[in-house]
Amino acid sequence: AAQALKGLVAEADVSGVELPEGRYYVRDLIGLAVVDDAAGRPVGTVEDVLQRPAHDVYAVRDTEGRERLIPAVDEFIKSIDMDARVMRVTLIEGL
């Protein structure tokens, strides 16, 4: 029976589903502007969310066209404002 479903796309209606505070659908994170919280300058745009065993990692295309991988943990992600479509982050050397 599973073979008959191979290659099909499954969709779920999530309208009306209320996520807990601080939780977001991946599709809603894609396209967020990313800003360095300390410097107040643009970092780039969220292009993908990589789901890893320990925690998610945000793939951000920076303003110079490079990909930056930012762990989705409190030490790096300072705030996400879905209304303003902005994620504020703290960067360290090497990110």
C-alpha cells in the first residue's frame, strides 16, 4: 500500500493550530531578515532550516552571498519578530 503513495506530496491544514511561544513553522522562518543584535547591522536572510539531532541550524545567505550556519539556540538567537520579519542574532568569530 505504501508503494502506491511513493512520490506523492502530503499536506496538512495547520490553519487554526496555535504553536507554543517561541516555536515557528520552518516555512515562516524562510526569508526572515537577520540582524547582528550588537552592531545593529544586517547579516543576511534565512534561506533554510537544517533540522539536526541536537538542534536546528539556520542557513543564512549573508550580504556578501556566503552561507552562514547559525545554531538555533538561545546563545545565538536573541529574538524573532514575526510581525517585522526580523531575527536578531549574536555572532561569534567563525560564524
